[in-house]
Amino acid sequence: MNFENILVAVANGIGQITINRPSKLNALNVATIQELHDALESLETNDDVLVIIITGEGEKAFVAGADISEFANFTIEEGAQLAAQGQELLFDFVENLKKPTIAAVNGFALGGGLELAMACHFRIASDNAKMGLPEVSLGVIPGYGGTQRLPQLIGKGRAMEMIMTAGMISAEDAFRAGLVNHVVPQAELLDFTKGIATRIMRNSPFAIGRAIKCVNANFKDGTNGYETEIRNFGKCFGTEDFKEGTTAFLEKRKAEFKGK
């Protein structure tokens, strides 16, 4: 696939997507959202990819928000459609990927950028990262899942303050709040993230995909997460990965999983 706004590379089991609009601080526009969807869909079905990393080009920004010029004159109906399409195409899509997806947050992650990072399964930040949801300063609210995922990650009170003040927090504050898992120097961000990806890849791809599904179930209305866990726990017993994992343990050797 040829893309205008993103770069995609696959190596050593890792699929890396780099949002490549540095002149716009990697801001998300409709075209970039579509390209991200297409790239993620391709990596999801690529047997050579076990973990996905999303990052931004350069040292200034992961994604510094949405491209405001695209929707400044939208009507009520057009605004609602923009949010609905974006959530379906990208943000909900990322959250529900079966393959672990990590946000490597370098620099600013604001508005839609923070929403994209929050949709990933977890986040690692560079020490110069700044994060926030500044939408209310523009007379609008977060529309790509920010009002839902931020409280899930850091709690209702902290999320309310961040959203209502439209302020930014540092990488260290984000770590203390539980918004990011690790903070590392900018120059070490991708290597550190790939190191975690390598640890993930030692484990069963099938089991990881089912674990993602079960964790997400806890945050969905009308879904019993415990029942989802029981069902998927049972399904693991019918897989080659389960047979290989238990056999390798008993034989005191390293398991070689195939994701089946």
C-alpha cells in the first residue's frame, strides 16, 4: 500500500506505523484517519506481525490534535457524523484489534492525538511528551472517545479537571495518573517500546488476543466481563498454542507459539 500521510514498516514481528505530517505536527485529518485504518487492517491480517506500534514523525509531536480547518464550518449533523465515522474507522477499531497495539508518544499528544493514544492497548511516553484534551477551548468536546476513555484510565475527577481546564499535563504527571505505563528519554522511546513488544511476542498470540477481548468487555455496557472471560478461557483449551505452551512447560523448554 502507498500512503501519503503515514509510514509503515514491518520487521522482526513488529509493525510500526508512523504518522508523517510533521509540518502539521502530525495532526489528524480525514485522509490520515482512513490511511491509519487501512494500515492497521493490513497489519492485523499479516501473519508476520505480532505487535503494532503507533508513533509520530519527529520529536515534537505524536499527534497534536485534529485538523481544525476541516471541520470549522460543519453543521450539527456533519459534526456528529465526523465523530461517528472517526470512532468506527479508527479509535474503536484500534481498541478492538486482536494484536497488541502500543502508542509510543513522542512530544505533543493533544485532542485526537491523545484519543488515539488512549485507544491503543497501552502507552509509553518520551520525557518531553505533553498530553491534553483542549477541545472545550474551541467550543467543542472530545469527539473521538476522549470523554469515555480518559475517565476509565485516570478516574472521573482527574478526567473532569483535564477536560474542563483544557490543560496539558507532563509525561511524569501522566505516569503518576496511570495514563502512560512508562516514561523514557526521547532518544530511547522506540527501542524501549520495541523491547516490550519483544517480550509480548514470546507469548501465545491467540491467548493475547482473547485477553484483549476480555479486558475490553469490562468497559462495555450490557456485557458481563466475567462471562466473557470464562468463555474465552475455555476456547484457549482447543488451540495449538495451549497444547504447545503446556507441553513446553512440562518438558522444561521454550514454547514456540503459532497463534492457532
